Amino acid sequence: MLTPAEAERLIFENIGSFHREDCPLISAHGRVLRNDLQADRDLPPFDRVTMDGFALRAAAVAAGTRAFLVEAVQAAGMRAFKLGPEPDACIEVMTGAVVPDGADCVVPYEETRRDGGTVVLVGDVEACRAGAAIHRRGSDHRLGAPIVRAGTFLTGREIAVAAACGYHVLTVTQIPHIAVVATGDELVEVDVRAAPHQVRRSNDHALRAALIAAGYSHVTRFHLRDVQHEIEHLLWHIIAEVDVVVITGGVSKGKFDYLPAELDRQGVKKIFQGVAQRPGKPLWFGVSARSTPVFALPGNPVSSYTCLHRYVLPALAHASGRTMRPPPMAALARPVEFKPKVTYFLPVKLGHGPRAEITATPDPSNTSGDFAGLVDTDGFVELPADPSEFAAGTMAPFWRWF
């Protein structure tokens, strides 16, 4: 049976890349960038004043000049004034203004005393060196320099760079249309009074919410009863019309688990079924004839939710062209014993140790059906199949819930 790493590798090898599209900057937050963003001019584009004060010549201060005549006031957004030729010339400047032509030093207000049109230096004159309180042109990035790389998930920081560099339209990954399909005769809608033998639909709501939180907003929910001809008809339409299919339930060995056979009949090539893990052993993955990835997750709520985070979300990020980073590591806060020779996905609460390290306190759910048991957890750690005992302080990859 496959290990989680082997299953992930097979998924990545068989899932195609999502299409690109142009997106207005105003709508690009949360998207994946597909082209590098480059500086369209030097940044900053001019020698910029970094403190309110007076721009003057550092050489004049070094020569002993302490009183300066204010020639003008220059605010941000104004063209640069030119400093007069006299050694005692200065220009009052505001933060963000262009450094006046001929000036090479800015003395902040706090280091001066104003007497009419004259400014007297009263502070530390040794600090009045060339370049003081000046942000030099191009000192951050030069024209043409790449600043944000393709594959970056766009947050406010990258949006700021795009705006500053004149990118009013960005090339990003198209948001895939994802179908979340709940299966089973026992399922009823949330607003229905459930009979003793029924349960309300929760898996498809949970998966949809997690997908949206992760940045995949185009999610449609479906329900398949355990009726073979209904599964055949609706499944064909779903696979034909969406970019990704995520099914929960109906993939085990039960008498009414029609999905694996029906997927095969409809031309969905099975890549694998079954992973040596708990929870989530029955996980199934395949690809349709039109290259639509199909994930069939177990029906138990904890198994389904865990597999979404361990496999589906990383696969979507990979297909989006997003730069992949390994999960962060966390240290077990107390010993854990797990006898089965399979990978253990253990729900945990995060904290911090005495050296500010991330700690993970085990908080396993009662069963794989105990979805409510995950409410107070932050995610899960991935513990390998061997050994069966893990001491406190053992480092393990951590996967955060969305």
C-alpha cells in the first residue's frame, strides 16, 4: 500500500496545470501570480527625504556653518527645488519629498532651532553627513529587477508592489470550478428533521468551506444517493462540466459503494486506491479522459477533512503553479504511542515552548466520525509508520486546518 509521500507524488505527476487569465489588480488578492513582477523604474525613483527637516550641504556643516537661511519649502509631490550656491543655503523639506538639487543631507526638525528665516543647528552635528535622512534612488530595486516571482500567492504586500510598478492587470491562475459530491442514502439536508437512521449533510459543507478559505471560491455542492442509475447520470455531467471533482463517501468495499466501478466505466483512470494511513486509508485518486482530477475521499468526516488538507489542497496549489513549501515542523508536547504500522495523522493544539519553538499537544478525536472533536484543534501532525512510540519533543510536519 502507498505511503502518503508516494500518494502525493502520484497526484502531482498526474494533475495538470490550471489555465491562466488576466485579472484586474483590484481583484487579484488571493490569486496565484503566473508572471514575474519587475520594477518599471528605479525604486525609489528619486532621492527621497525620509524625515521632516531641512535639506542642506553636509560639507557646509563640516566646514563649521551652523546657521542656514531657508530659501523655500518643498513638500512631497513637488518638483525639486535647486539649492542656492551659498554655503548657508537650505530648503525646508517634508517626508517623501524629492531631495533638492545640490543638497546631500537632511537635518530633522528636532536637531534645529528656528529663528525667522534662519535655522540654527543645535543637535549632533556629527550626524550631519552626506546621505543622512535620504533614501537613495534605486537603493531598493533597480529598473527591470524582478521583485515578485511567478508562483507567489498574492497578499497585500505583493499587491502593493504591483500597484507601485504600474501593473493594473496581472496574469494569474484561473480559479478552478470544483465539485464537492456527498454520497449516501443516509444523508439529508441541513434544514430537514433527521430520522433516527439519517444524518445531516456536513462533509460537503465542511469541504466547501475549507476550499473557499484556501482561496478556491468557485465550489458547487452535489448529493448522490446510493442508486446506480442516478450515480451514472449525474456523475457524467459533473465530470464533464467542472475542473476538479472531490467526492466524499462510497469508495470503500461495501455492497453499495458503486463509485469506483462507475468511475472506471466512465473512463476515469484510477491512479491509486488505498494509502497506509489513519485516518483516510480508502483514499482514491484518478483522472478522467479530459484530464479532470477526481479525488474520492472516505465518508467518515474526520477522514474526509484530513485527506482534503493532506492531498487535495496541496494538489490544487501545485496545479495553480504556486510555489510549494514544506509544511512547518512542530514538537510533540507529550509522548504519543500508535501501534498500527501506518502513518498517523494526529489532531493537535498548537502552543509554544520555552525557546519559542512550536509545540503540538495531541488532541485526537474520539473516532473518525467525531467531526466535533476537531473544533478545538489547529490542524494535525504527520507521524510516520515506524516507530510506534514518539517521545515528547519529536519533530513532525504540521498541517493547518482551513
